[in-house]
Amino acid sequence: MGHGKKWRVAEDEAVAAAYVALTTTGGRNGAPLWEAVRDRIGGVRSARAQQNRWILISQDIKVFMRFLTEVEDEEMGEEETVERARDVFRERMGREFEFLSCWRIVKDCSKFGGQGQAETTTKHEVQPPVPAATEPPRVASEPSPPYAEVEPPSPAAVATTASPTVATPGSEESAEQNENGATATTALDLEFVHQQLAIEMRRKNDLQEDELAMKLFAEARESEDSQRFFKLLKRKKLLQLEQQVDELEQAQQRRRQRKS
């Protein structure tokens, strides 16, 4: 492995391959993940340097995977889809996607995942050793459902509290229609709540990952990697905010359309 500020493609690929191997098949023999990566790769790079580099690589790969999902089309082949996603990355990020070879190494890794496994990715991807002078970061627990106390009434509950009526063919038909309508409304409300919970869980996991990464890069803010990290973090937050707003607007629009 080379030494100095400039990382080579071969070094990036070695870090990606070691990460995949150690997180999917084990083989660490009880050693911390990045110490095991360091032992597997060798060279003069420290475990901390390799961990910091992987954070940059993995964040770019996540963004690229999101763009892949956006441009995916059944009529396009895999390579055409990849090229389209690279174009989108260039347009939105203002630079080239540098880690295509690393993406090819990790794209089938279940612990890395794509956009559909964002929650799994954030739980496993960044596990830095805690410096002795700092307090261990708290592990983010699953958020309590913010709407747990506001559940739509079930059709059975509505039927129980309703005043008795004389059963006639017309009233039975009307009651059946009301029951079907109530059931559809309840399903839509629950779907909307679940979507919001998923968004909130993903947001909390992202915050945890960013907090851990910031602690690592804050130790050497003047280094090239640290400056690049904070620049990427700013862009990431802007992209995430745009995505969250789009998801919320789309969910509300679908909900209104199904109710109408």
C-alpha cells in the first residue's frame, strides 16, 4: 500500500474487499473490525486512516446507489443503468463518482445493502473504536412510534358503539358500504403512519452515523480527508432534506388520491 495523503484505486479496492470479507464471513478472531482490516491488508496505513477512508467511500456509494434506484429501467441493461447513474451523480454532486470499482465489490454485500436496506447499512457500517478520552456514543434505540396513542378506530369498535337500527335491505347495504369505507380509511391512515415511522428511523440512524464520523474526522480537521468529509456531509444533508420532503409530499398525495 502507498503512503501519504493520496489514496490509490488499488488501496480503496483493498479496503472495500476487506470490509466485505470481514463483515460477511467473519474471521476477525475477536479483534476490532478495523484492526482486522489493517491486519488483512497490511501496508503502512493505520487502522484509523483506513476507517476514515471507508467512511468517505461508503457515503459516496450510498448516494450512487440512490441514483441507481432513481434511473433504473427494465428496458436498460445493467451497464447502461450504471452510466446513467454516474451522469446523475456528476450533475447533482458536481464531481465524478470515483469509487465505481469499490461499488462493484460491495454491491452484493448484504451488510452493506442498497437504498432498500438503508437501515441495515447504517447499523453495521460504522463501528469506530472509541477513544479513551471520550465518552462511548450512545447506541440509537428504535424510536417510539410518535402516533402510538392515536390509532384510528377499527370498524368493529365503530359498530359496537353505534346505536341499534332496524335491519332493512337498504340499511344493510348502507352499513356495508360504511364499513368498507371505514376499513379503507383505516388502512390508508396506518400506511401513512408506517411510512413516517420508517423515515424517522432512517433519519435517526443517519444522525448516529454522522455523529460517529464527525468524532473521527474532528481529530484532524486540517487533513485533506477531513476537509473533504465535511464538504460531503454538507451536500449529503441537502440531498437528504430534498429526498425527505419529496417522500412526504408523495405520501400525502397518494393518501389524498386514494381517499377521493
